[in-house]
Amino acid sequence: MSNSDGRIVSHDYKRIVVKAGTSLLTGGTGRLDMPVISNIVTQICTLQNKNKEITLVSSGAVAAGREVIGKFTVEKNLSKQALAAIGQGRLIQVYEKLFSAKNILSAQALVSRRDVGDRLGYLNLRNTLLELLSNNVVPVVNENDVVALEELAGKVFGDNDTLSALVANLVDADLLVILGKVNGLYTKDPTLHNDAKVISVVEKLDQGVSSYAGPSSDDFGRGGMLTKIEAARLATASGVDVVMASGYEDNALIRIFNGENVGTLFKATTTKLESRKRWMLSAIDFTTNSIAIKIDNGANDALVKGSSLLPPGVISCSGEFSRGEIVAIVNHKNDIIGVGITNYSMADISEIKSFNSSDIKKMIGHYYGDEIIHRDNLVLLD
């Protein structure tokens, strides 16, 4: 479906990441804006009840901490890490209460940059978030400001803009909605130019688009328009559509899913499969097959039908690899049929191959799931 300006509207979005920034959640006051937060939660619950899988990436811990200490005799010039430590509990308590009132279960996930960059951290975080989503739980994700000392070197996620794009990639989202105070990307600064217009669709993020962005005028949030554009660039390159819109717009999330022209749509520049396939395939040396898991014909047929790789279908392993690494999957003829992220190391798989998943913990003393490679972490070759 498309409207007159060529904007493509999809009603098929299943897995969505919603990012709410500090400036929106506080209204620029330094205090949590409860009506705004409640409105966002209500919309998420409405979508959740329509069988959508929603992850909320929320800022606001530092602002919540700043608000809390105003009621106590505490040193007011605390670091952002200390403010986050004070405010994070307050923030998640607010979300828990609001979601619970709608009979929706929520969960907290604090993420640091090293969690995303670390191989095992990436795998653990992905598996946890996907498990929550599959059980109709709304993950509430925030940067772990308490340990985010990278802030001193300018390596923060940018008021969670970059974090939201990484999470969207992490969970294979269909759509990332970045909610802020502005209605979208404008042709000019709307605070300076009365003739500024919202750009409805961005087909490609080039330097010309970046030139529309200016520095943040927000005293409390860390993310300006430029960080939002860079987040959109990262997400669209991963196969995720992005909509940048105002959280003050009446029912913005619901209207986006109803196909209305809300905010600015940044179109994905590749498919999710292509993006993930390129990433996984780039890690494999096809000339040697030196790191591989060999499977039998039954497992081969099961993978083609969309199943995960389970221990009974494994014949053997070759090479040394750890949990979380990308390995080749070969058939009984040693032909590579796919690649995947393994939940178990080479040593573990050598012990549990050919056995049932129920025997895993008994045999190796730990358990990371029934699957050697989960179907969501698997790409088959054409």
C-alpha cells in the first residue's frame, strides 16, 4: 500500500522496537512526564494485544534520579552514573506499574556498549530478548549508565538512539519507531523557518539528508537529530524500516500501524535476511570448512523446513570454536549448506551430539537451550 507521496505503508510489521527519548519523557523539565509515559505504554499494550511483539528502549533514568534527589538532602552535583543508579529503579517501577495495570508483563534489560560488542554478550542478550518477546513480555531496555564510563570519551549510545538501532538489529525487528519531541525530519529548522516542512519519506540516507540535522537543543537528552539520523542509517542498513515521529502526536504509534502518514519514514536499504546473511557468511572461510558442524540427512531436511539444529542430528564437529561463534553447517558429503551462531562450544557439542536435548545438562553440567543452533540464528545457503 502506498500514499500519494510514494510512502509505503506496511500492515505486516510484527516485531517492533519503540524508542522514547529523555526530552519526550520529561518534556524538557528534568522530571518524568507521567501522562506522556502512560500514553506510550497504553499504545504499546494496544499493539501487544494485536499480537505485535514490542520492545521499548527507554531513556530517562538520569532524569528520574535527578527528580528523586530533589526530595532528599543529597549532594546535588552527582555524576550521571550516580543519578542513573538512583533513578533506574524509579523508572522501571513506573513502567512495571503501568504495564501491569493493562495486564501486560514487562521486564528490565540494562545494556552497555560492551554487551553488544562482546560475542557472548550479544548472543545472551539476543536470546533473552527473543525469549521474552515469544512469551508476550515487553522488554524495557535502557543503556546501563551506571557502568557507561565510555561517556567520558564520547562513546555513549546517544540518548539511546544508537542503542535502539542495535536492539532492532539484535531482535530482527521489522520496524523501529523513534519517538521524540519533533514531528520528524524537516527540510529546515522549524524553530527558525516558518516554511520548514516534514519530509514524509527518505528513500536513501545520503549526505544531503544529514545536512538537515542540527545540534541538540535539549538540555537533558543526549541525542540530537544527527544521532537519530545515524541510528536510522544503522537500522535501515540492517533491513529495518524506521519512522521518526513526535511522541506528542495523538496515538502516533497506533496511527503508524493504521497506515497514516505520521512523521518521517526511512526505508530499509536491504532485507533483514540479506543483511544477516552477509554478516554471517563474512565470518566463514568457504575454502577450508575448517570450523564446521556436520549433520545427518534427517537434520538437513528439518533445517530446510525451518527447524533448529538439535543434538540428535549432529554427526561430528571440526575445528575449535566457542559458544557464540559463527560456524559452517555441512552435510554428510561435507558440502556447506548454511551457517549459524552456535549455542555450544565444539567441546560441548562433541559430548552431546546424537543425544536428546533433555540430556544436555546432565552430560556437560550446563544448559544454554535445547538447540545447538536456533533457527533464528541460522542462515541456509540458496
